[in-house]
Amino acid sequence: MECLLLLKCLLPQSRIAKLCPYSALCLKSFWSIAYIMPYLICLLFFVFIGYSFSSFGGEGHIGVLESISWQSIARNMLYYMGVFSDFFSFPNPLELLSFKPSYLIPNPFGFVAFVLACIFMFIGLRERYKQDMFFILFVLGSLCMLILWPALQGIRFVFCMLPFMVFWCAFGVMRVMQRCSLSLKIICISLMTLTLMFFALKIAHFAYSLHIKHKEVILEKYYPANNAQSQAIYTYIKEHTQSQDVIIFFKPRVLYLFTNRLSFATHTLDKLLEAQYLLDYRGLSVDESFMPYLIPIFKQGDYTFYKINYHTP
């Protein structure tokens, strides 16, 4: 989708391209081989990737999609509503509660701002849907992927949609101001001024938290791939495994870089038996169903190296 947006924005000929209306699907010419060829190629590649590639290098996105459920879709919709709400607000006060799934509840302060933004965004979309249909499809497609994907993602996954949403919201505010009286225009300008002040305060609050409150958390690396402890486990792997051995690890590219051993990440039992070893770091690579098949053979700090036992029932 990002490539399509770049083509739409940068290539002169693509800027004058028009989307085919839905009614054209009923035309006989649509089903000619020239029109249907891209869909056939896409379908063939999907089948080829899904049933031909092994899991080496990663578990595979197609396999993960098998865990989609109505519960995960409803959870994701509520979660991403909270993500957008947090973009318009200070940290969620509900996270201070002991209620475990409180992170799924939208920020009450940001939710009000998000609803108001959606109203203006809807007004802007009514005015711009013909010109911006390409970008609307991009935003809707991105939202659909996030909602359908079983795992939850952070706010960085919605950054690509925010510029378009802010633009439509600003366009909606402009249209409302053009149609309202002078007193309402003054109110709108005041609200926009307060909004800018709010975001300036939000940025200042974030900078303060980033450089003072959470300094020790930020300076602590999530995974120190090149420290002495990591180098010791890499050396052990190179000296005690064969070059053709496959090792399960949550950072497969890092492990291949330092040990020249094929690796992939997985949390499913059937994929576990495709490897000979499993390297665990702080429990990030071990699922509970794996334990009957694992024999610990080496431990180095936060690392535990396991031999996979295929004969365990």
C-alpha cells in the first residue's frame, strides 16, 4: 500500500489515474484476461508462499492468521481505539488501576478529543472523498490489517495513517468555519489554539518523561546482542553444534550473524520439531508446551541452551 501511495504522489501519470467504479465490475470487459491477470498472479503467489515455504527465518504471517477469532477482532478494535485516544491525551490514568486488562480501555481524556476529531474528520471526508479515494483505501486497508492481525501492535503502527486523518480533520474544521457565524468562528479558532497549546504541552511532558523519569529504562537495552554474556553463548554454539543444525531463537537474524547457524522464531509445537536446538533468553523463546521436549545442556547468565528431544510423546 505504501508503494501505491508513492506512485500516486510522485509519478505524473498516476496522479490523473481514476479508480474503477464498483459498477464496472459487472461489465463484461472487466473479466477479460488483461484485467483479471493481476488477481490471478496474486492468488498464485499467495498459494505458493502459504504451502511451499518452510518456517526458516520466521514463523510466517500466513500461519499466524489462523488464530484470528471474533474475540481477537473485538479486542483489537477496542485496543486501537485506545491507541488513537492516547495520541490525543496524556498517559492513561486507568493504567494505575490493578485491573489487569485496563490497558485495553480507551483513555477517557483522549477519547473525548478523539471523538471530536472523528466528527470533523467525517465532515472533511464528505468533502474530499472523490479526490482522496486512494488515500482513504490506504487508511482503511491499514486499519483492517491491524484489526485482523491477532497480536497487538504499538502506536508506531498507526503513524502512517495519522497524517491523512489530521488533514481530513483540519479540512472538516475549515468547512465548518466557512459555514458558521462570526461568533462560532471565534469559538473554533479558540479551540484550535487550545489544541495547539495542548499538543505543545504533551510534547513537553513526553520529553520530560523520556529524558528524566524513564532515563534508566531507556538506557537499558532490551536485548544486548554484543555483550560478553551473549558472546559466550555464541562461542559455545559454534563449538558444540554442527553447521547444518537449526536453532530456535527469538532473534534469528542476530543468531545467524554471530554463529552462522540457521534459526527461526516460533511458539507452535509442530515447528519446534523442525529444529535441533532452542536458545532461550529470559523465557522469550520457550512456550509451556515446549518443556517436555527440551533438555537443558548449557546455561550462561540469562541464556539457556536446550537440546530438542524428538522421542518425548
